[in-house]
Amino acid sequence: SDKKSRVTYMIAWLSRMLNDEDLTYIFESEEEINVDNEPIFYEDYVVHGIDSECKKELFSELYKMKHVFPEEGDVVFDIGAYKGDTSIFFAHHVREKGKVFAFEPISANYKFVLKNVEANSLGDIVEPINLGISNEVGILKGITSDIGGPWSYLDEERGSQDVQVTTIDDFVTSNNLMDVDFIKMDVEGLEHDVIMGSKNTIKRFNPKLAIAIYHFTSDLITLPIELNKIGDYNFYLRAKVEGPFGFTLYAKNNRKLNHR
């Protein structure tokens, strides 16, 4: 929906077609970020246990851009919360009037979500939920390491850890939620399934969306198409960090009214 998005989209395709990740280094931050510090400090918060790439993403405020950003009072679904770094980012912006549901299915990561939420006294804003999100309710297999990782994912054939999964639609209905303002998805290639399990929620609430769109080349086509079938969205593409992991699809529904 803007020129910058179209240029970024072209670069995303070029990097895939040429198999050249170096093209994405034009997005490299010129600010020095010390990724070796442990823990790190973001705003007034302390964050334990996250890897170097996620540190860069946190300080780049990956889930905030000109047209799509968390606002005070928003109800946020942080799907793929990893170790709670993104949940802390959202909590900072939604403040006490808002709510962040932090979905993390991998137990090693989830323990850090609990630790980081407690360390920052964010229990009234952030609700950690040890569930995966997909297109159906059930049990899938998860792949991870003993200490967890941002690359942990669900794979029914190769996974070794039983993971309980649900859908956004089922969670919203089961918890009688009256609004969902912002949905972030970074679920290691299952973004399409998450969207399929959230159709009713998207149609009903017209939430802002921020979706990782780098896991499969086909996502550059299929994810916007599926979302366009569900709602009346403007789409934006940005890459706030260098390397193959920075492309994010942002979407803002034209019918979303400011209810506050």
C-alpha cells in the first residue's frame, strides 16, 4: 500500500531468486547493539535468555511501523512469544489498560516467558499461555533444544515433544473475549495455518496484523491473498534488520474503528 513496501517486496524476491542474503544488508541498523550482554535492558525492562538475532529485533521494534503499531489499551495476541521479549515490547506500549496474551508452546521457552514476566512485574498485563496456535485443536509434536530457541517449531513427523495446540477462533470463543486489536505471528512456517484458524476473529474484530513472511518464499504470495479473502486490509512490507529473517508483513484493516 506504499512505495517503500513495493521496493521491499522486490528486494525480498530478488534475494530469494538470486539466493543472495547479502541483499538484505541494506536494512542493517547503523546503531551499535551489544548482543553479547546478558541479560539485556529494553526501556525500563530486563530481558533474560534471548539470542542475538532476537535482541536486534527487540531494539529495532520489529512489530511497530508507521501505519501498524500497538497502542495503549490494545488487546494483543503474541503468537510465538519465544522467551517473552516481544510480549514485554507489547506490554510497554499497551500499558495497564491493555492486555497481552503470550502464546508459547515449547516448554523450555515458556519457562523464560514466565521468568521475564515475573522479573518485570508484568503479570497484570501479560498472560503467558503454554499453547501452540494452528488451524485446529489437538496435539502436535514440537522440535527444540533443552534450552529452547527461536527456531523451535512444530513438526508432526520429526517432533519429539507433545504440544497442545488450539486456534485463535477457539481461544477467543472459549474465553469470551470482546475485542482483539493486534495479532502478531512468528511461528516458524505455520503462519498460514494460524490464519486459517483465525478467520472468524479477523472478520469480527478487524485487528492490526504483523506477520513473519520469510519462512517460505510462497508466503510472499499466499499470506496476503488469504488475508485479502478475509478482510479489507492495506498491506505493508518492511525489513527492520539485516539477513533473511527480517521481512514482516503488516496489515491494517480499513474498517477498524477506534473504539476508545
